[in-house]
Amino acid sequence: MATITIDKVSRWFGNVVAVNDISMTIGPGITGLLGPNGAGKSTLIHMMSGFLAPSSGAVTLDGAQIWRNQEVYRQIGLVPERESMYDYLTGWEFVLANAELHGLPHPGAAARRALDLVEMAYAKDRRTGTYSKGMKQRVKMASALVHDPAVLLLDEPFNGMDPRQRIQLMELLRRFGADGRTVLFSSHILEEVEQLARHIEVMVAGRHAASGDFRRIRRLMTDRPHRYLVRSSDDRRLAAALIADGSTSGIELDAREQALRIQAVNFQGFTTLLPRVARDAGIRLYTVSPADESLESVFSYLVSA
Amino acid sequence: MNPTVARLTLRGLLGRRRGILLLVVPALLLLVSAIASGTEGSEHTLATRILGQLDLGTLVPILGLVVGTGVIATEIDDGSIVYLLAKPLPRWRIVTTKLAVAIGTTWVLAGIPTLLCGLLLIGREDGIALGYTVAALASGAAYSALFLLLGVVTRHAVVAGLGYALIWEALIGNYVSGARTLSIQQWGRAVAETVSGADLSAEVSVGVAATLLLTVTVAAAVLASVKLAGLTLAAEE
């Protein structure tokens, strides 16, 4: 069990503040670091992986400072965003070299195990320069996993991967998360984070915008309008009863969907109001589904906030 | 020394187009020497011109530049250095291993051709061939270390290295005598003069030259280790 702690960390480059007073704890399981391009995700990952010093604050792994401490790499596996990886080596030579550099007692066995884990043994004798993007990503994963690290840091791992490769990598990461490893990956693609991580850390313009379960994050923001799609035994009567309460700010009768589109201003107020109103009016609720539960809507709210 | 770092460095250095470029330098020296050996005139003058000006003055620094920057700057530029640095491996071991590969390569590609050219041009006379060979080895080591350091501290290592070799040593060194005191080429010439016993117009004493050659090599390795330990990978965002 390994935990990365980011304590009041800022990083600036000249006059530009890339990371602004961020505190967070990354523990076992999968954590998604979400934010648009330029949000400071890579800067933060570089600090977590010991390749950038914080301008202020501290980044530690189980209490040990990461910057200028090469011993932390016994516990950290890093999958960088850049693709360059000694293109003149074969996949086998590359992963084996990584195992040797870690000083493992049986580097050959470790390299074989890592390549099997990412299902790249079949292409291990090809030069990495001839690999597709997805294959490179998996061999990079193998090199990061060769010493069986407790922490895995991945910077935009899904960039440029096709859907099949993406699913494979997600399955792999899920396994690592389930094993109790601390897995952190960054992404600006909302669906990726949504599919893989329940726990997210959101960065916007260098700031820590939100943290926690992605559904809960939105619910914490009680002043944000929420949209619901509701189907009932009498949509018109239900609409009339709901609009009388201050928890809703707008109701639309969607003829095509044969449903009500409701905009609630008060999340908690609306969730207690709807079943009460329906029961009092003798209306049966068939469907109550959030229309904007996707991370995209959460994210666009955070960005515009 | 770390054998894995050495293996990766050597393959990176001798592979790609750089490997061919590295062979061109000694081939050029041998070709010029072969042509010159057939001409008439003083063997001594011819040998000191070719070995002193072309070899020690131009080809050894170019070789040192290509090799010294090639062992590390390329990996820093393309980001693959991260696979070496994200390991529990002391930075000084990475630097000393890469420096050993650089010096070894420079010695093979500068030392052997220098000796062959010297023998071709003047035979064993005056010990000139041996003198310039030792000078090529000593200055080749210092150039390798200096340019390796440049590869760690600046993204423009080749330009900075060319600036030193061509502008400082070759141009300014020709007109300003003080500049010649701070010139690896001149330190090498002092070594050649001492080993051969011939007058090769060295500007500094061999004691000063040897001390400075050693100081530059060791100091560059230490500084490169310190700089590599704090190497920052700039965010791409």
C-alpha cells in the first residue's frame, strides 16, 4: 500500500503558474487526473515522478520526498507521455534493459513476466520503432511494471490509441487497481476517466477544482443546475405539481421522448420533492434518470466556474 | 560503470547516421595523410601541419563534440533518458558510464587513426606520431567530458560546442594569445611536445596542460552528475 501526498504544491515557470497551491492524496486503487490541455496535469505528474521540483510545497511517497530521491523508483513505475524509447532496441531488449537497470536478481524472468502481463510476448523480437502506438504504450507499461511497483503513474496513456487498444489497457489498469496498487493516470478525455476511475481529481487552470467520486463531486456543487429525464403515468400533472416548488427552474415536455425534461436548481431539494409530489398526486414514476450524469457536463461546469 | 547503460549508450552512439559520421572523420584524416605522404617537401612540416592543425585542431574536437553530445544529449532531447533516470541508480554512475563510453569511442576513432597517419607521414622520426597520438587521447578525453557536460546543461549543446571549438579555439585562439591558455587544443599540443620531444610551438607548459586536462575532465563529469540529478523534464502542456 503506497500513498503519494501532494501538500500545498505550486509550480511556476517564470511568470506562469502551472500548478497553484494543490493538495491531494493519491492512495491505492485507480485515480483519474482530469483536466483540459494546459491544466497542469503533466506538470503535476512530473513532480510526482521526481522529474520536476515543486516551487513550493512538498510531494512525498509514504513520507519520503520524491524530488532528487532515486530510491523512490523502487516503488514507482512511470509511463511517460512521450513515445521515444530507444527505437533501435527490440521490445524484449528494452524491457530487459529496464529490469537490469532496476538491479533485479532475475532480470530475464522479470522481463518475460512483464511482457506476458501486457500481452506483448508475441512481438518482443520486433524493434520498438516498428510498433504501433498501442504496442508502444503496452511495452512502456511492461517496462514500468518490470520491478512490480506499488505505484504506477501514467501520463495521458490513452493518447492516440484505437478503441480496442484502449479497452485492453483499461482492463490491465483495472487489474492493477484491484491488486491494491496505486494507479494514477491523467487524461483530458472525459469518457476515459469515466470508464476507468471512480475516484477523480480535477484540475482546471493549474488549480485543484474537485476531488472524489465523480458523481459525488457534482452533487457537492448544490448551486449547479441538474437535469433529469422523467417518465411517469401523467407527465403534465407531474410537471404542474413540480413547477410550483422552488427546487425546479424549468420543465419541458419532450413529445418525442414522451418524457419530462426537468432542470433542478437544488439537487437535494429536488430528490426529496419528486417522490413526495408523485405520491401525493397519485402519479407513478417510470423513469427518473439524470440527463447530464456524464463527466462532460461536470467538467464543462467546472471549467466555466 | 553500469553495463546496461554502457550497452544502450554504445548502441545509440554507433547506430543511426551518427555512426557513419563518426567513421568519416578518421577516414578523412587517413585519406589526407595518404595523399600528403606522396607529395614532396619536409616530412616534419607536413606531419605537424596535418596532425597539429587538421587532426588535433579540427578533427579531434569535432569527434569529441559528436561523441560527447551523442552519448547523452540525444536521449535528453527525445525524452528517452527518463528510462535511465526513473531507476534507483546513482546519477554519477550514469554519467561516468556514458563518459567512459564517450572517451573509449573517441580514443578508438581518434587515437588509432592519429598513430597510423603519423607513421604514414613521418614514420617513427622524432616520436611525433606517438606524441600526437597521446595528445589526441588526452584532449579527446577532455573534449568528450566537456561536450557531455554541455549535453546535460543545454538543449543547444552542438551549437555551444561548435562555438567553443571553432570560435574560441580556432578563431580567437589564433589572434589572442591569452585565449590559447584556455584551449584544450593547446593543452594537447603541450602533451604532444613533451612526449615527442620535438618543438611543436606549444603555448603552455606540460604541467599546466596536464593539470587542466585532468581538471576539465573530472570537473565536467562531476558537474554533469549534479546537473543530471536535478534534470527537469519540462511539461509539454
